[in-house]
Amino acid sequence: AGLLDVVIVHDLTLLTAPFLLARLFQGTLHRANAVSMTQCTDVHIRRPAAGPAHLDGEPFPLPAEIHVRIVPRSLRLLIPDSATTL
């Protein structure tokens, strides 16, 4: 809890993308040689230029430098009294 999952895909090509996508859906992406995974509370990313990036699977235009950090207790949830657990 309180950690970012950071996934880095190295040297993605049109030929390797389908294999990595298959591994993603099989739950074996972490075993791929072209993938590095880590967890952290803070990450600073420097890219050669601004452009699109994926955040939680959604594309966004982002600057060349991105700083992401966990802010403890910053997410507030409203749960109705009638909510049931599965």
C-alpha cells in the first residue's frame, strides 16, 4: 500500500509488441526480458522530448520531465451505507 507500480518497456517494436501484450493478459509480463518493474513512492522521469505517455492505460500528452509522488491520505472515498462487500 502506498507504492507506485513502475513498468518500463525497453526497445518496444511492432514485432515485439504483440508478444508483450499477450504476456500482459497472461499475467507473465514481469518475466519478459524487455520489461523492468519496480515499486516506489516517488519517481522522476526524463524523456528526450514532450509527447504522449500512458498513465494507467490512458494516453496523455505530457512534458519531457515528469515528477510523480505518492501523497499519503490524499484519496477520499465516499461509501454509501447500503454498500455491501463481495
